[in-house]
Amino acid sequence: MLTLSDATFQYAAGRGIAGATLRVTPGEVVGVVGANGAGKSTLLGLVAAALVPQAGSVTLALTDLAGRTRRFRSDSGIGYRRHVGYLTELAPVYGEMRVKTYLRFRATLKGVGFMRVRGRVREAIRRCGLGGVQKRTIGTLSLGMRRRVALAEALLTLPSVLVLDDPFAGIDATLRAEFAEVIREVAAKAHVLISGHDPQMLAACCGRFALVEKGRLTEAALDAPSALARLLAASDPARKERA
């Protein structure tokens, strides 16, 4: 179980997220929606342990094969972080490195054991459709392919928590569908949070949605693309005017 309890992180200008409370169970994909600047990326940063809560907590409880439960807090070191895969909106990667070399390098930095690196990289390349470009330099790839590399990196540790900040931005319909399929595959065992502005893609991936408005988090139960579209329009006045 992934639990946010009154999690708060606010910037000097008063923007960010305050008092966020949310529970995500294994196998669940939660869509995080809201207007630009509402606090979605801050919320995802807290879940990914890229930001440390100024108040409240983010906790991950995992049960092993023997039935024992271990709890990890996002603010208590690498124990929590090693269970997280994080794809940021910008999806930064090292453009001067070859795809396979980069993924091996990142797997090692993430603490994947030496004997497991090759298998993890091979599986990430397969899942993200990088087999044909694994020997190419990342900087020579298209934006879509670079985002595939970034997603592959997020999957290297077989994360229990997968955080995806607007993964569908700037990529074509074919790649969006492939990303959605990877997300559904990973979500079978992981806790997944995903943000974005594409109602159809979010509806294809998510079983539940959380709305962020002016730094506050609320939850809504939506089960159709049209309902999600209405929610996005309500949270983004500019979108509502265009509709």
C-alpha cells in the first residue's frame, strides 16, 4: 500500500501541494489531473521522493513472500527510493551515450546487482521497443525514442511504485498506445500514478482519478473518457473555453 498522509510541499511563492491524503493499492493506476500549475508535478515529486515532505508523510508498505510487511518512508533514505521508477515530464537522458550502455550505467547507479543488470536491461529494452536502436547514440534519436529510453530507465528496478509525469506529451498516437500497454503491464504488481492532459489515454490506463486544484487534492471516481474530459475542462478554464 502506498499512502500519502497530509503530505505537504510548498514553494516560497505559496505554490505546491498541501495536505494531500491518498491511498494506492498494488495493481492500481491512479490518474492525477488538474490545470497547469495546480500542483500535479509537486504531488508526483513527493511520491517519487524527488521532494521531501515539509509536513505529513509518504509511506510504502510491502509484503514479502513470507507474509512479512516492511514499511518505507520517502524521507528516510534510499530504502524507499530503490522501489520507485520515475519518469519526469522532461525525461532527461544522457544524449552522448548509447542506449544499452546508458541503461546498464543507470541500472548500476540504481543499485541493481551486477549479476542482474544484463537481464534487467534486456527486459527494459524489450518492453519499451528499443531493440532496433539499442546500439545507437541517444542524442541521434527522435523525441519519442528518447522518451522510450527514459521509460526503460524507470523500469530497470522492477519498481513497486511507478510515477509518470505526463508521459504522453509530444509523442505520436502509435507510441502513446505502446506506452499505455507498458503501463498496464507494469501496473499488474505496482502502484502507479500518472499525470497528463489527454483524456482518452488517461482513461485507457487509469481506474481512478485524483483532481488537484490550487494545491489541494481531491478524489473522483470516473469510469469513462467523457467523464474525465469534463473533469479536465472543469479544472482548466482555458480548456473549457476551447471546448
